[in-house]
Amino acid sequence: MADLEVDALGLLCPLPVLRLRKRMAPLPSGATVVLLADDPAAQIDVPHFCAEGGHEFLGVEGHAYSLRKG
């Protein structure tokens, strides 16, 4: 079970990642997060966000993107 679930369904780029960044800010390193996003650009944006921010991209299943805060 994730420490945080961020619902960004129906939002378009760059809003899912912006919402994710804001909601993740108070979490400690190692926290797990699931982002729900149906924007096709999220397939590129979320792994890029993780790489740039030092987070670990754990994978995607359907519209659920899992990551661990770095």
C-alpha cells in the first residue's frame, strides 16, 4: 500500500506532475507514491520527473504510476 495516492485523472500535461510534486513535498525520503493519471504524456513525464528529481520510478499499471521518493 502506498503512503500517498495522488489523483490527477482528467488533467493534462503538465498538471499531473505539478500536482504530484506539490503533494510529495512533505513526505520523507523512501515514501511510496501512486499517481493516477490518464494523460498519455504521463508515460514520458512521470519517469522523467523521477529521473530529474532523484526519485525511483517503480513502474506503471494501467493509469497508476508508482514511485519512491528519493
